[in-house]
Amino acid sequence: MGKELPLVSGGPAEAREASAAKYIYCRVFCQRDNSPPPRLLWEFLRSRGQHPFIPPGIEEAALDEWAWVQIPLAYHKERKPIQLFCLRDRGSYVDIYEQEKKQFLDLLSVYDDVEAQLVKAHIANARFILTTRLDKRDITEEGYDFNGWILQFYQEHCHGIVQIDGIGFYSPRGELVVDLSTDSEDEVHS
């Protein structure tokens, strides 16, 4: 599955700008040692009344993989799946993991309020980063809700803090604690 990783949300500014028109990226910076296999997320989603499924061409055995890197989870048969990426502090994509962390630590270095410093400390201690990628042209309210449950799972079960591109960082209670919003509201939901 690692070979399917075409890009990750961070990276050079040019890559982010090119993909920004097409995708929304959300991250959970997690302090738990290991990311659980996707099957635990699958069961969490089902327990919350969601109906996830794996798109055709992906084997269900991928849900039991502990060292997973990328997996698509679909919420609706006629919509593109949400792509999940897992970058760890060890393994094949450690360089991308370190780039992501550095990017956000650098971004937060200009903020001097207490909340931003707490977020910065959390990111510095993160062991893995869960990233979801949503296609702006195809996502529905149902998809946003589905993505929210994914983020909540990692926030609750992996001691994570949520970040959404164009918006900012959220506390475990769902409050926006570091506002990184852009001038254009439609950049997030268009």
C-alpha cells in the first residue's frame, strides 16, 4: 500500500498550491506510539452510525495492517473516497513526516499565545500524523461528517490534535484554538 502514496499534504509550497485547488487536507498530530490498524477506525465509524466501505480493487485484509501508509475509505457509492495517509516517526516515509512537523512548527513559531504554544508542544511530541484528503469538487455534507468522525477517532484514541488547512487547530472539545484561516471562506468548502 505504501507504493500508492502519490503525494502527502505538506511538501513544497508549489505542490501545496497546485493541490489546494482540488483538495482539502485535515491532519491529526497523534502522540500515541503506534497508529491502530484501520479496522479499529472502521468499527468506530460503524458504531457511530456510519457505513464505511473499501472501494473496489482494495482488499479488506488491508484493514488489519498495522504498518499501513494509505487507505481509501468511502462513505457513498457515487462519491470519491476519502484518502487516509499515516506518516510515522519511523519507517519508509519518515522524511515526509519530519517535513510535515517542521512546516507546522515553523508556522506556529510566529504565534506567542498560550494556545499556540500548547499546540506547538503537542506537534513536537507527535509520533505519527494521520492526514485525510477530500476532493473539494466531490465532497458532500455527508462526506464532511464522515471525515469529522475519522478525525474524532484519532483525536480521542491516539491522543491527537486536529488541524484543518485554511482554518486552524482545534482543541479536544472542538474549539478553534489557533486560527489559521485564510481571507477566503470559500477556499475550504468550494
